[in-house]
Amino acid sequence: MNKSLIIPFVKAHGNGNDTIIFIKENCSSIIKDADFIKQICKRRTGIGSDCVIILSKVSNYDFKMDYYNSDGTWETFCANGARCAVKYLYQKKMISSKTQFLAGDGKHEAKVEKNKIFLKIKSPQIISKKLKIENYEGYLVDSGAKHFCIWVNNLEEIENIESICKNIRYSKEFMPKGVNVNFFEIINTDLIQVYTYEKGVEKMMLSCGSGSVASSFICSKLITIKDQIKAINPGGELIISFNKEWSNVWLKGESEILFESELNINQYK
């Protein structure tokens, strides 16, 4: 078989937010093709994934990370995917337990402690006034990716939440690129519950790291939080640690390398 047609890949997930990881130098240039990404991310006829991460060499950093949604669109960052990438590269002894890498939103640091991945997140910023869309008020937050964050008293009382999120995602306020949408409920002073609708995937997610950070940041504006908060996503728990100014923000959560395999790109041309 022609070796140039064979592409190695890794399947991983962070709290159920699954990803396909490619190392650029080991693969054909087809891995950046939008149609190719759409096909391999399909659940029944492809590998199945929320996204694709392409890792490559870059000057002054241990690696570069490019993130693509399952619809083939490039996006700035995926925190759950980044933790998976760090775990894989560390297991393969390609990076040390402390690493620096470059992503679409800039420089990141990560560290491995007792097989747990700690990821430094861009300092979140509110980049809009309070907006009311679909009868829900919220703020647009940049935490590496842009999220419209909405605080509600009871998440379980919201009917048709995916439809509401989709309408917000496509609302005129966020055109032409759209936005990720987060609903969150404050359980107590160090615990929130978060639901995320992700653009480019176009569905409710089991987990979203940058969305959990953005929601936690808005939560800190509503109530007093000391220096850490737990965000419960449907796929698991994420721990967000931060200083008073939110200039030093770290994310910790479950990440698993599921398997390594190869695919024949003839099937996807």
C-alpha cells in the first residue's frame, strides 16, 4: 500500500469533548481540508469527533496547535482539546512536564502533575455591554474563544435549550461569525453548572473548557468567589483556579487518550 495515502491519528477526549489529533509533519496536507475534516468527524461514516487538532513545529515554543470544528472551520482555541494534546505529547516523551505552546488565541502554558493536565487560559475579558437576545440577558466573553454567557436560576426549567442556543448563535448581534452560547446556574459560592452550545459543531456539548472559564468569570462578577470554582458539565467536572485579577487562570479536568490508528485518505477524496 502507498505509504503516502496512510495518515496516523490519535482519538482522545476531555470530559467527553472528543477530538482527532494529527501531527502535521507525519501527514498529507489534506488534514487541513474542510471537506476532509467534515467527513472524518461524522459519527457513523467517519472516525467521529467534535473537532480536529493539528499539532506542528514552531519556533520559540514546544509546539503549535491549530483547532478546527467538525464543520471544517478554523477556530481560535479548544481548552479540552489542548489538554488532550498536552497529555498525548507528554506520554510520547515529545514534551516535558512543563510546556509552552502557541494556539490561535496566543501563548499558553501547561503542566503535568500526577498525570493531571493543568492548562493556563487566556485572561477572560467581557467584550460587550449586557445584551438581551431571545429574552435572555448575558455578556459576550473572550476566554480564548468567544462565548455569550447567560446566568439562569434553574437550568432544568429551560425547555428546548438547544433551539434557544441555536437562535442566539445565529442572531444578528453575532453575525457573520456567530458565537458559542453558555447557560450557567450558580449552585453555591464555588460550584456552577454549565451547558454549552458550540458553533461549528452545532449542538449541545458534553463539555467546553473555554465556555466553563467564561461562565465562571461572569459568575465572579455576580457573587464572591475566593480563588477556585468547579464547573459541572454534562461530561464531567472542570476546576478553574484564578487570582483576584483573573490574570493567572488555570484549568484542570479529565482527559483521556483513547487510541492511535491510521486511515487511508483514498476513502475521503
